[in-house]
Amino acid sequence: MQKIETLASWIEQSDNIVFFGGAGTSTESGIPDFRSAAGLYQTEQHSPYPPEVMLSRSFFVKMPDIFFDFYRSKMLHPDAKPNGCHRLLAKLEAMGKLKAVVTQNIDGLHQKAGSKEVLELHGSVHRNYCMDCRRFFGLEQVMASKHVVPRCPYCQGIIKPDVVLYEEALDQQVLISSMDAITHADLLIVGGTSLTVHPAAELVSYFEGSRSVLLNMDPTPYDRKASLMMNDKIGEVMDQVSGLLGI
């Protein structure tokens, strides 16, 4: 409880907060992460193709039917709802305290909770585009497609999710904006990320402030550098912080 009180106190004293999060931010919303004991990479070990292979650009190009079968069954969670972490961050942004959410997630739960300044390092399942005519489509176009590989209704080109696959580069403008936000933060809250996926994980090194918080169930390379470390469920922690702050 003392650590939760400390986090609440730091939030009260800060007016330029940045949150940097990963898959663990959404596990309490029913979306599995990747690298934990119950994560996607562990549960799919007996598949003919490892998840990191199926989620690569080359696999998408060569076997789009298998890609979309895996993508629809494992990566899409349209009914998932924001948890305590998403809700508190949205409230802090509305209060003017939180300046940006930098996320490795593609689920759109931060926006669903009400956050506006969300820097999506790995894209979003809610944006999809035709690889031929470049028209954009929502998630429903992929979900409702009668074909395994969704096709553009205008030109019949393949509709690709606007997510960063393995072998693809991050959006440079999003990366630069994330660096800038973290550099100028007076409080950096890092949550639900193993900090092992690069180059995203390197962003925390741009933080120049004196207070950083790490909320993650498993150890990370950043543990010793964090001012405050908590190995608890991030949604539950943020719900308690919200209660202490009275918001």
C-alpha cells in the first residue's frame, strides 16, 4: 500500500506525465500478452509456425491465408473493455496532467477509455488499408470479410492491417514524437512491458526526469533504474491509485 500511496503522491505533484506501456497493460481486459508464462508465444509452441514467424512481413506475403487465420483468432479482441489502467490514464489526460500515452499495443483500448494523445508504436487493428489503392478501412471490414484474406471492395487488393509486423520498420514520426514526449516528462510510468522488444524498449532511455515508475509482473532490464518498482497487476494498482486521488 505504501508504494501505491507514493505513486499517487507523485502523480499529484506532476504535470507532465508520460505512460509507456506494453501488452501487460491489456491482460486484465482479457487480451493475452506475448512473453509471459501464459502468453501467446508459450501457448502456441506446438503450432507448425511460431507466432513470431506468422506475424512477420515475409510470412504475410507468402501465406496471407494462414496469417489472417491466426490474426483473426489470436490478435483481434473487439469486445475487450478498458481496465483500471486505461481509465486512470484517460482521466489524467483530461485533467491536463498526462501528456501522452506511448504504447506498443495495437488493441485501441486507450482510445476506447477516452485517451486522445496516444502514440501507437506498432500501429492499430482498427486501421486497415488496401495494399493496391491505399483506401483505409475499419476493423469491421476485416472481421466481416467473406474471404479468409480480406479484399478491397473497390479494387480487390488485399487489405492489410496497419500494424507493424516483424521485419517492418516503425513509423518514424511516431517514434520521434514518443522520444520527445518521454524526454520532457517529469514522471514516466512504465507498465506491462518486458522492455525486450527493440527499438521500442530503448525509448525509456530518453527519460531525463528524476521519478520513474515500473509496473510489471516479471523482471525487466529497467528494474534497477526505476525510482519505484511494483510487481503487481497494473489495472488493480491504477484502480487503487484512482481511489486515493479521488478521480
